[in-house]
Amino acid sequence: MKKALHIDPNHFGANQQMGILLRITGLSYHSFPYLNRSIEVNPLGQWAYAARGRVYSNIGEFDKAEKDYKSNLEIEPNDYWTIYYYTELLVMLKRTNEAEKLLNHFQNEYPEEAYPKYCKSLLLAMRGDSLNAIRLFEKTGFDGWKRVILYSVLNKKDDALSLMTKLQKTDYPESQRSKYLQLSHLLWFDNLRSDSRFQEILAKHKELYEENLAKYGDIDI
């Protein structure tokens, strides 16, 4: 991607993918120049606004995230990932009636897919239906951080924090992806913040964030 950007700094796909890569690594703030440029180059490009909206969400700019998701849905009304991101955001913000309306559309468009089920499990958890939330989550095939989020919403602190500790191990596939910004800003983790174990995990993710910043933070075109 870096080579492609040297050849053509205005390449839509390369800018978008570089921004997404930096976001996945945990360097959300550093992804903005690339995602902004991808939108400037092609404001009607596939997934242009949704990619940036996800970054805004990770840093706690929820209003901006929602605006970007709406913009993307104007371009692609049934885009799978945009509907997922927006539904998840609405659930997290406890705007459950709006979330349910969008989720119904999501389920109708993609009845066999896992992410509508995941969003439904979070909505059930937010409404206090622990049993059905967990039952539905188990049908998604998901684990890892998605399970942490579910446990946190259900206020199952010990389960959530135990799994978070497990995810810190270096042999886990996502171990080099810092979650520092997400853990700092996403409301999913509010039930855990007062626990010293959460603060210890947050500190470790901050260390990883700083390591990744040293490795990748100076990427420029």
C-alpha cells in the first residue's frame, strides 16, 4: 500500500486500506489523513464514510461516527458493514428503539448472517435479558472481544476481565493490536472501568499502543 501511495498519492483504495490498517493496529488518529483523502478523491466510493465512521467511534466521537454512517447509507442503503456498525453504535448509546428498527432491517436483509444475531444479542443484553442474549450470542460463532463486550454489558465483570486477560497473551492472534483507544472511549466498558484489573489491562494496552506508535506512527506518503 505504501508503494502504491508513492506512485499515486490519490489512489482511493490504497488510502482507504492504509487508514483501515492503522485503525486495526490501534492507531486510529493516524488513520484520518488516509481516510479523509479517500473521501476527497472519491466521495461516492464503496465504504468510504463507513471506514472513517468506525474510527470516530473508536475515539469517542459518536456524533461524527453516526453522521458518517448515515452518509454511507445514502450511497449504499443496504451495505452490510455500515448497517452493522450503525446498529452496534445505537445499541451502545442505549438508543434501543432506533437500534431495534435498524436491526429489523438488518435481519431482513441478511437473515442468515452472524452480525445481525450479534447485534440482537447486545440489544437483549442492554435490556437485561441475560439468558436469551447469551443463547443468541452462542449461535454467532464469535468469541474474543465480542464476548468481552457482551459480558461487560451484562455486568459479568469476572468473566469479562478473565477473558480480557487471556486476550493479552502473545500467542493470541490479536495480541499485537492495541485496544487502548477503544477501551478508553467505548461505552461498552463502562461497567468495568472502576475495577483495578481493568485499569491494569488498560495500562498494558497503552504500552502496546505506544510500541505500535513507534513502529508505524511515522508512516507518511
